[in-house]
Amino acid sequence: MNTPQSQKRTKIIYWIFTLWMALGMVSTAIVQLMKNKDELLNFTNLGYPSYLMTIIGIWKILGVIAILIPKRLLLKEWAYAGFFFVMSGAVISHLIVGDTAGRTFPAVLLLVLVMISWYFRPADRKITITD
């Protein structure tokens, strides 16, 4: 049953994990856009060109904006999908090159935050399909 108390709990979970995810995405985007030395080393260690940092950094910021603004439900779904693909790709890339758990964990954490945020989004932030 979907009681007002469970709806409130769901909304609280959604906002905690969504804000945590947004903070993580924006902070990593800034590091990527600034071409931070450690992040550049991380990217090249994974076999990616440095220009990809700029592309991903810009898309992360735009994705966070899309998820946080009201309305625009289809845009939110695209943003969540993009975050899922980028972060799952990062996790897989770290595993393929044999990175340590410490280097892989941030990508795993962001991937989990994306999935929890998406799962717990309130009804007014979901696309409903009607016949």
C-alpha cells in the first residue's frame, strides 16, 4: 500500500541519494574539466583520450541540471540513462585494466547512487505510459 508515510519516506530517500549523486557528478565533472593531473592519469590509464574528459564533464553537468530541474521527464530519463552508461562503463574499464578496489570504488559508488536515485524518484518525476 502506498501510504502518505511511505511516500514521504520514498521522497526523502530520493532527495538524499539524488543530491549525493548530483554532488558526486558535479565534483568529478569539475575535476575532469580542469584536467586535474590525477584524473588525467586515471583517464589515460584506462586507455581513453584526454579530450573525453571535457565531453564527459560537460555532459555530467548538463545531466545534473536535467535531473534537478522540475518537469522535463523525458530529459530526466535520458540523463539517468547517460549516467548509467558512463558510470557502468567506468566500472567495467577499471575492472578490465585491473585497477585496485580503491580506484574502482568511486565509479561503483556513483553507479549505485544513480540507480537508487532513479528507483526512488517520486511519481511526479516518472514518465507514465497510458494506453
